[in-house]
Amino acid sequence: MKKDFLTCAATLLFTVVFMSNTQSLHGQSGATTVLDSASIEDQMEYIYEKTRIYNDYRAIREDIFQKLKGNVGDTLNAIKLEVARLNSALKEENIQIETLNTELTGIKDERDDAIRNKDSFSLLGIQMHKTLYSTIMWLIILGLALVAAILFIMFRRSHVVTSHTKHELLSIQEEFDQYRKTSREKYEKLVISHHSEIMKLKNS
């Protein structure tokens, strides 16, 4: 009786193991489609769901394992190539950025030169700021105006002196003419008187 019970138990256990292995193999046989089209994460999830653990070991067919290993390697190689491409693109972008920064620096220098040239003037070959140039020009204008004012005052003073001297000269000329006229009249009277005296002396 006991022997029959052990035989039945062994038969049942073998049946369960066989069905499990059959189900596992059937699940692994459909893995080719997933391994050819799905992502690595989906492939790992598929393997996780379709395989079973026996004594802390997960059973997986060798061809499926190699296929998964190859897929992982291909994915890693593709990622490495993408990383290399991105690094190359990054280097090119850095070179372009450096070029643009250099051009920007040149443009800023040209802008600063243009602003300096716009705000500066050349006086006797010397570049100076517009404010300093305006100050110098105003000082020159004020200096010329001051010189003109001084010359005008000197001219007016000279004109006044000349007019006064001319007026005095005319007065002196009139006095001299009057004096000459008076002297001539006195001389004529004296000559007439002298002539009269001579005639009187002759007649007496």
C-alpha cells in the first residue's frame, strides 16, 4: 500500500514537472519574434514572464540567451556609436560657439570703434572726445569773441581820441586863422599909420 502511494506520488510529480517544462519550452519558442522586434527592456520583461525558477536558477534556452546577449551587445554598440556621434556633434557645436564668440568679440570691437569715432573728432591730427572737442571749440570762440570785444573797445577809444584830437585841431586852426587875420589887420593899420606919419613929415 505504501509502495503504491509512493509510485503515484512520483508519477504525479513527474507529470507536473513535465507539464511545466512543456509550458516553459512553449513560451520560449515564441521568444524569437519578441527578441527580433522588441526593445531590450521588453525582451527582459518577456524572458522574466516566460521562464521559471528551479532551485534559485532561472531556466532559459541557450539560443535565446545568446540572442538576448547579442541584442544587448548590439544595443550597447548602437548607444556607443550614438554617444560618439553626440560627442562629435558637441565638439562641432563648441567649435561653432568659439567661432561665434570670436566673431562677436570682433563685432563688439568694431562697434566700440564706431562709437568712439562717432563721439570723437580730429583736431590737428589728434583724436579727442566730442565733449573735449566742443569745449575747445567754445573756448576758441569765446577767446575770439573776447579779442574782438577788446579790439572794438580799442577802436572806439581810438575813434573817440581821434575825434577829440580832430576837434581840438579844428579849434586851434580857427584860433590860428583868427590870430593871423587879427595880426594882418594890425599890421595893415600899422603900415597905414606909418605911411601917414611919413607923409606928414614930408609935408611939414
